[in-house]
Amino acid sequence: MKKIFIAAIFLFIGMNIYAQDWAGYRVGEIYPGYIIKTDGTMVEGYIEAQVLATASDSPFGNSNQSRVVFFSDYKNKKTKVIYKPEDLIEYQIADKIYRTINYSDGLSSKALRFLLLVKDGAIAQYSWYDRVGTHPQMKYDNKDVFQKKGGKTFDGSILLGFSKKMSEIISDYPELTAKITNKEKGYGSLNLYEIIEEYNQWALNQE
């Protein structure tokens, strides 16, 4: 249990700081970007920056995780269109890429939200943000979320019963599955990131 607790700390604080550098990002400003609609159509344009998250991604208020304010011409406010997660596959604002996945931090297993892409791959890594406190003590916490391409979304809750749960997720890679199932050294819950990286390298070689 102690090892699981330690691993959970890393998952919930988010380890990839480089992907979460928001220097220069200002709410309300308009940045170059694009949207990808559910039919695969990409449209380049401009996107108005939202706050990173509402409190526990509340349905009241808006954030980067709940909507996209898009302009085809940033000088013409009449070109403004607001998109929800069900309308888009992906969008980019400045250097940040968000994708639509089923995740809302336990609020609803079927809720669609935009999550910040941290690292792409057969199992992609995302950041989920949650607003904590009020101004001037308000801050944003984030944690890591993962999604297998075309499959399961998971977060730190996978650490409980890790061997069984992770083996099911990467069952298409039998050799790696066996190492996890047999609890070989270096293939436990503390090695989640390394296991995902190994799986992603294998999946890349299958293409």
C-alpha cells in the first residue's frame, strides 16, 4: 500500500512540467490555432483563451476543458463560433493541444471533456485541471490521465489492483502483459510511466 500511495502522489501532481508551461498565456486573449471537427475536417483560425478549469469542472462557468471560442477571423467578432467537446475531436490554442475524451474526474464516466495532451502515443498522456480555492488564493491542481487509442481512459485509480487492470489494457502485447502479471521487478505500479513508454514503443513498431 505504501508503494501505491507514493505512486499516486506522482500521478496526482502531474510529472511532466514541461508540457504545462503557461507562461505568456492570458485568459481572454486570442491565439492562433485550429479545430478538428468530428468528421475529421481541420479548420485553422483563432481561439480565445479560457481559464484552465472551473471548480471540479463545474457545469457552471466555462474553461479550456469545456468549450472552445473559435474565430475564423480574429478581427471580425461575427465569425465567432462556440464549440463543445461533443463537436470536436481536437483543438489547438497557441502551442497547447487539447483532445476530446471521456473523462471528468469521477463526476460522470460518460462526460466528454477537452484534456490537455502531454505526450502522444498508443497510450496518450493528458493533464486534467481542477480549480482550487478562491481569489487571491486560487490555484490550479492537475493530475495525469491516460487513454489507450480507441480504448480505455484511466488515471491514478489504476494503482489499486494494478497488475490485473494494466494487464487488461495492454493485453495485445503478450510479453509485456506477462511481466506485469508475474510482477517482475520493474513492472509494478511505481513503473507505470516506464510501462506505458515500453508499450508505446512496441505499438509504434507494429505500424
